[in-house]
Amino acid sequence: MILDTLPEQLGANRFIDANEELSGPLDCKHYKRFAEMATLAPGARLTLRGYREPYGPAVVVGELQAEAQMTCRRCLKPVTVVLEGAIRWGIVFSESEIQGLDKDLDPILVEEGQLPLRQAIEDELVLLLPIMPTHESCNSDWILDTELVDVSEKKSPFAVLAVLKN
Ligand SMILES: [Zn+2]
């Protein structure tokens, strides 16, 4: 099932028992907490499928693919970061079930039968953000600026100031 937009919540049991794949775009306006840290680029997508392991928990697996703009910590210019992550949610219906969950599953607490989809996606997005976003190599403008300063430094400190003023 391909959706135009991902719903805020999913009926957990129905989704898991349907065993159907769901995919849709991520709309940046639904992720306000993320937006304070990075700007989600258009084209971000999520694919999910729910199933029930025999004698095990209900599981939702999927893939998240997005790009976001952050500020490079080295040159302070925008840098695009690729956010790709595998989703492995263990669906629990009470806090006490979290203890018994496999460690490789991220617990998602369902309340009143509803899986908090957008909140869970936002948590994934935030976790995928690099702590220190930087360009692989900062862009040529920046390198050029540095070279200019280096050259003039050899002449006199005032030449450096002149370059900076220009
Ligand atoms: Zn940079």
C-alpha cells in the first residue's frame, strides 16, 4: 500500500495482522522536533511491514531513507547528510512487556491500540543525525579563502587584514 502521507497513528493489530507493506513520503511539517536540528529535504521515504513472530512479539520492520540539510561544523556552510536506517520495532502493549523484548528491537509502546507512527519515525530520524555534521572536504570557496590568507600572511599582518576586509 503506497500512501500520499503517513498517518500520525496506525491501528497496531490491524497493520501487523495484514502483513502488508506500507510506504509513503515523510512530510517535513510533521516532524517539528527534528526540524529544530536539521531541514528534511524533499523525497524522504519510509517503508514498513508488520508481522508477528511465532511465539514472539509483534514486529515492524522497514527502511528509512532521507536527506537533510545541516550546518557544517568546520565551514559553517550548509551540508547535506544522508539518513538511512533500518527499522526494527518491537510492538509492546504495556510498559512491562519492554523488559522481555529482544535487545535488537526498539520498543514502541502502543496505547489504546494505536501505534504512534510519526513519533516513532521522528525518533529514528533524530538518531540518524550525525553529532558533528561536516563536509567530506569543505568546498573550494573555503579552501581558496584559506590559501589567500596564507599567501598574504607571508607579506605582512596588515595584508591579511586587507584580504579579510575585501
Ligand atoms: Zn564544510
